[in-house]
Amino acid sequence: MRARALAFVGSVVALGLFLGGCVQTTLEPATDAAMKPRDKQLLANAPYQKAQIPEPYRRHIVDYHRKEAPGTIVVDSDSRYLYYVLPQGKAIRYGVTVGDEALLFSGVAKVGNLQEWPNWTPTADIKKRLGNIPSMVTGGPHNPLGARAIYLFEGNKDTLFRIHGTNQPEYIGHAISSGCIRLTNEDVIDLYSRVKIGATVVVIAPGQGDSPNNPQVALRGFGGNTGNAF
């Protein structure tokens, strides 16, 4: 029994070291500073339960190890992280839901459009895969795009991929979406308030993620449910 207890303690310590590594992280207090009166009204009556987001996927300010310029968005789908690059080697790190590997966009794009509480018009491919869904869903907390949408363009062409909010916050940290990157509505409102039209977006290809820590590996080791849920 004592040996088992020691082994458990050692595993917990190892997990802490694995998640922390040499990276300095500071939990970013969730504020409503970027929220407008409409946001507060709609989110106060959201038709979904408030999710308990695992600590590694809550909003943090972290040391940033890559070389992208401040104002860049970087998505590491392997670790389910989105980084908004700050000056002086820092970034805001958000937990995200990502797409199945076969559906996920990867590469370099630009922010081509920004919308608050956008309507959702599913593509023909999404309608084919998901079955009987409406041709258009008006903006609101029931909408799969959530509170904000950041549209990814290549040149002047809309890629049809988005960074957006969600009406399923319980899936932050999972790979279940139809290719887009989802944040909690609170986080996407915060990110949206910082992003500029024309900003660079780097989406790292699956299997090439290089975040200093990857909670997917650690949480799987502890029986965490990190598989698809769609």
C-alpha cells in the first residue's frame, strides 16, 4: 500500500513538472472588460451549462518560445492551444477545440474579416456529414459560432475556416470540430478585442506541434478523456 501511495505521489509530481517544465505561466484573470452589454445579456441566458475548463486550458500568460511577431495568432492543434503573441517574449495562451486531423486547416493565413455574434451558414460538406441541420442559424448563444468569429483568408480568398466561439464549451481540449478552432465565448471575446484585420495566423500541421508542454499526453496518462466526442 505504501509503495502504491509513493508511486501515486511521484506520478502527481511528474505531472506537475511535465505541465510546468521551464515555462513561466500566469493564469490570466477572466474579466468582462472586453464584453459589451449585448454580450453580457446573451451569455447570462446561454442555453448550455457553464463548463469547468481544465486548468491547463484556461487563459494564461506564458513565455513564448517561437519567433512570430506580436499580434500573430498561432494554433498548435496537437496540444489544443492557441497563442496570441505579445511583445517581449510573452503570449496569451488559450485552450481550444480543434478539428479532426482530416478536417483541420494548416498553414499560414490572414485575418480577413471579424464578426460579432455571426450567423452560421453551414457548407454543403458540413450538411452532408452532419445530416439534417438548418441552412442558416442566426447569431446568438445557441449558434455554433458563438460570440465572435475570426475569418481566415489566403490572399483575398476566404478559406471557410474560422476561429470562433462555441455553444459546447465542455469540449475545449478535444478534437471534434469540423475543422474550425473553437474557444469559449469569454475567451473568443477577449481574443477578438486584440486581433486586427490583416494579422497573420499560423496553424501548425498535426504531428508538428512544438508547445513546451502538451497536456494531451499528460491527461491521457491519467485516464483523461481526450478523444473525439462528436
